Amino acid sequence: MNASTAIVEREASAVKAWEGQAENDAFLAMIERAARDPSVDMDKMERLIGMRERMQAAAAERAFEDAMAAAQAEMEPVRANANNPQTKSKYASYFALDTAIRPIYTKHGFSLSFDTADAAEGHVRIVCKVACRGHRERPHIDMPADGKGAKGGDVMTKTHATGSAVTYGKRYLLGMVFNIAVGKDDDGNGATFDANDGPITPEQAATIRALIEETGTDIEKFCQWAKVDAIPDLRKSQYQRAASFLEAKKRKATS
């Protein structure tokens, strides 16, 4: 983009903002006049205000979606930069994800913040507050935080388990919000990426966990077999194989 194009775009944006403000001012002036007029039907006026608010909300949502598409168009897959010695697998840390995409999403007007909310016992609900162009969304994920290991023993304090759950949740949510693909090194011969092969859905993760519980499968060994850090790290391309494996084990146990 050259300097003259940038100036034109800034001027167009300023004009659009001015027009929007002028429209708001005119509407507010109309409301003030109506409030002073005893003959005005206030029920109709309230419906008019409600309709305008819905129209503004719809416009903000469209602007949010446009900004998301523009931001995602600039985001590339993030290389896995960290190792999990237990599962002998690699993953992209929160730092790697944040470093790669924060400059892009802030440029397009997005702001992110994280919070926690009530969740089922033994879990922490991590909430990501995503805001842009007057529209806000609050995706969330529930992470186990009971401090138990794969065999049910205590492997960490509740404080440590909570911190770990929050860290995992932030990493998963950050990747999910912007649909980030993570690439893994291919024996030092470069990296392979599949932008469509994202993590499994929460429903699929719940199915896998249920099958693991029903079959008495050791979660740690299952993750080592699948080469992932945790169940939510399974890729869509792995789901059917993992589910079939556990279903076969279930059938064998009941036959």
C-alpha cells in the first residue's frame, strides 16, 4: 500500500465515522424532541429505539466478521516450538501463538482478555472476551483441574492444577478464536501444515473421554499413543482412528 492510498483510506474511514456520528446525533435529537411532545406515542418510540439497537448490533456483528476474515487472511500456521517429554510430542506454546498473531489481530481492531467462570467440580472454565467494532463474543472452554493423574493419584496441588488448567485453556482458546493451524517438524525436512485439520470439537473430546473411562484406558498412555499432550489436542484427522480404536477395545471387553 503506497502513501497516497493510505491517506485516501484514512480519509474515507474518517468520513464514514463522521457520517455515523451525524446519524446518531440526528436520531438523539429526534428522541429529545419526542420526549418533550406529549402527543407522541412512547410505546411506538420504544419499539423504534429497540429496532435501531438491533440494527446497530447486526451492523457491528457484520463488521466483526469482516475484521475476522481480514485478520485470518494474514495469519499463517504457527510452528510447534515446545516439547512434551511425557508424550514425546511437540506443540505451539501460548507465547508462540501470541507472538505470531497479536500484531495482526490488534491491527484489525480486536482486543482479547481472559477470565474464569463457574464450572463443574474439578474443572476451571476459561473465558476469552473477544471484542471488535462494537461486537463482543465470549467463547469458553472447561479444563480439568483436580490435580489427579491418569491413574487417579494426586500428582499436583490444587493451586498448580488450576494454574495449569488456565494456561492450557488460554492456549486452546487463542487458537480456536482465530482458527490457527499448528505445524509440526517433519524429521527436520521442513514443516507440514493443514489449515483445515484443526483440533477436535468439545463434543468429540467428550466422546473420547467417555470411551476412555468406559474401557478403563490409561489416559497418559492413550495420549502417548496419539502423540498429543491432552485429549483436546487431537486433530480432526485423528478423531475417527482414535474413536475406532477405543470402540474396538470396548467391544472386546464386553464380548
